[in-house]
Amino acid sequence: MLNVGIVGLPNVGKSTLFTALTKKQVDCANFPFCTIEPNVGTVSVPDERIAVLAAISGTAKLIPTAIEFVDIAGLVKGAHKGEGLGNKFLANIRETDMIVHVVRAFPDPNVVHVDGSIDPKRDVEVIELELAMADLTTVEKMLATVTGKMKSGKNADLVAQASALEKLQAALVKGELARSVEFTDDEALFMKTMSLLTAKPILYVVNVDEADATRADWVSPLGPTRMAIPISVKIEAEIAGLSGEDAKVFLADLGLKESGLDKVIRECYTLLNLATYFTTGVQETRAWTINVGMKAPQAAAVIHTDFEKNFIRAEVIAYTDFVACNGEAGARDTGKLRIEGKEYSVKDGDVCHFRVNV
């Protein structure tokens, strides 16, 4: 399951966002370090297609894909040195697939800010510097190890590792993120073995007031290089407490087509380069998460690892064709059901039936 860490300075709305996402109540008291142990909650990925497929197939059970969100305690300046229990919090972030960085942009005299003023760009730079300095410690230790090994004799792997680590060191010491560094293919292969904080995809959620949350012309205060979306966490908390129909009416009254939480989840999928395919039948309609471009045998292995080595073929119907033809039988009769082999890249929305050797 995908694991997303929610980070930021204290009192920016992280725990309130987490509560709204998961509808799992956590302590959101107005003081720094209220959250110490990370709260974890599993969230279904919103996808209207699964209900449509289930209705056509007469499905008894619907199983959407899911993301696990981790509410990590507020980081502060000096976290990489252990300030504010920082080392423990940084270790929690290291275990995640990506980061949702919540930044405060709303004014409220009743909610204290650890630095005494509202400045989203400054706050982002504080957290990014802490992550970069934590990574720098990791990189320098590893570089010392690799350099020591090279004294006994160089090989291609060690040369690539040393080169990658030196590039990282040069960037991190300036406070730049690891994901901004360009690597050769060999260096990039080595990078995949490291669990650097600043190599993870980051979605910036700017916690704004209601007026900015509904503005179509909103401009991010974080600049063009950071993927940022505006959300009023206060509004999202209200929506989370409503029934499905009431939530739709509330959103419509605000002039919004979807909740900010749905937008967060969708953007997480985009940043992680993920897609969804479906299996459907009378007993179950289910969504499955894959990497974009994944071949059919590997996509089948998401269902069961044995399916990859025992793969024969995939019977595939595009979602739009499945709906237009009112199901598998209609798609088969009209030639919309395709037989695909091992080299087929499964597309987002594909409805698949995998044939495997038993």
C-alpha cells in the first residue's frame, strides 16, 4: 500500500487535514508537538468508475484502491540536530513513499505560529533545509564508506556510487533537494537503493482561508518549481463531517467541483506516476494500483505474485468501451475486447481479465 507522510511546521493544519482525510479523530490541540507518535490512517482513493463498473456487472462487493496517510509531528528549525524530537520525526518520514507538505497561509490570531508571522515561502524553506541537512549526514557517511572501499581497488559500481554521492553532497550542502540533481543511468540505479528524504516526491498543500480556496485564479506563494494546491483545511474538516449528498451541496454552494481532499489524493497518484486498472464480475469489482507503463505480467502480479510467472495473456477492455457496450459480453460481440500479450502496457482504466497457468 502507498504510504504518504504529512509534514510541516507545528500548527499549520497537518493533524486537521489528516482527520479530514481519514475521518479518524486525532488530537489537534493548539500547541506545538501535540502530535508525537505518528497517526496512521487508510483512505480509499475516490474513483467514480468503480461504481459504474459494479452497476454494469451486478457486483456484490466494491473494493477501491487505498493510500495510507501518516500524520507526522511538526518539524522545527534544527530538527536534523534533534531539536523538537526531530530525529525521530525524520525517521518516520524516511519510511514513506512521498510527502505532503502542509504550509500555512491563513491568518488567525487564535492559532499561534512558531515563528510569529505568516510566511509560506519561509516556512517551506525551513522544512526543506532540515530535510536536506538530514540527507547530507546520510550521504557523507555513505561517501566515507565508499571512498574507503575504493582504496582497495575501484570498480564500475563504486565509481558510480562515489560520483552520485559527490553530486548529492554538493547540492545538499546548499540546501537543494536530492530530486533536483541530474544523474547518469548507473548513478540513478544506485540512487534507488537510498532512502533520501529530499528524493521523495513532494506535494505542497497551502492551507488558505475560504476565499482563496475557491479562487480559480489563485497563485501559489511558493513559486513555479513546487507543485502546490490551495486547500482550506477548515472547509475540508466541515465537509468530512457531512453525509455524501450534503457534502455535494456544500461544495456546490462554494462553487467547487470536488473536495480539496480528493484533489490531494489525485495529485499524490500523479506525482507517484501511478495508474489504476480494474477487474470486475458478479462477485467483486476491484481497482488495482500500478506504475504507469507497467507490462501486463507485472500488473497481473499485483493481484497475485504467481500470476507473473504463470502469465498466458490478458483480455482487456478500455473503460469507455466497457461502459458503452454495457459489459464484457457486449464488448466481446463488438470486437472491443482485445487479447494482449506480455509486452502490453496496461493503461489507466483498463478492465482486465488475466489468463494464467494453474
